[in-house]
Amino acid sequence: MSVLRHMGKSMEATEIRMLETRTYTGGCHCGRVRYEVTTDLATVMDCNCTHCSKRGLLLTFVTPDKFTALAGDDGLQDYQFNKKMIHHLLCPTCGIESFARGTAPDGRRMVAINVRCLEDVDVKSLLPVPFNGRDM
Ligand SMILES: [Zn+2]
């Protein structure tokens, strides 16, 4: 029963995700940080590392050409830890991390989008993939 329910949920989520390649608007809580990102939300990661779990981050990764900063890209507070591969960028006014910039293991530059900060996204309709960042 639970397996069938899970499969049904996966198929439903896959259908939704296949339909949703579009440009989303996102940003922080107070409105100082605003951006646009083009993504299909195909892979949303629920990372269990100490940072992501404390912040409740749900992340999807895009290449920098899919990301356009509209406001507040300057003056962000930069937080780094562990191997310092990712710049966690916090709004200096409201403290929200709506996106981050980092380098993938293959050296490509990536932007990590906090999907909780995107407008018109029903987070509950997504099927986040567990990511074991705690052991990295
Ligand atoms: Zn803010």
C-alpha cells in the first residue's frame, strides 16, 4: 500500500515537473533581493547537512545563465563553512538566504536556488530528493 502510494505520488510529481519549465521570480522576505530563474524544478534537493537542515533549505541548482539578479545582488552577506565551496548569500536586512553561488565538483559554477523563496511554487507538490550532505 505505502509503496503504491509512493509510486503514484512520484508519477504525479513527475508530470507536474515536466510541465513546469518556466521563469520564476524569487527573492528574500523584505524584497531587497529579487531575481528571476528559469528552471523546470526537475530536481529539488533536501540536504541533511547541518546548515541546510537548520535553515530548512530546499534547493535546485541552475547554471548562471539561467539566473538573473534583479535587485539586491550587491551588499549580500556571505556565509561560508566546511569546504567553502558555496557562498550562502543572506539578505542583510531580513536574513533570508534566497539563493547561493557555488562550484560543482566538476568545476562548473552553479547557482543554488532556495525553492521556498520562489513565487507561485507549491512546495508540497514537489518531491524533494534526499541528499546526504552531512557526510560530505
Ligand atoms: Zn530581505
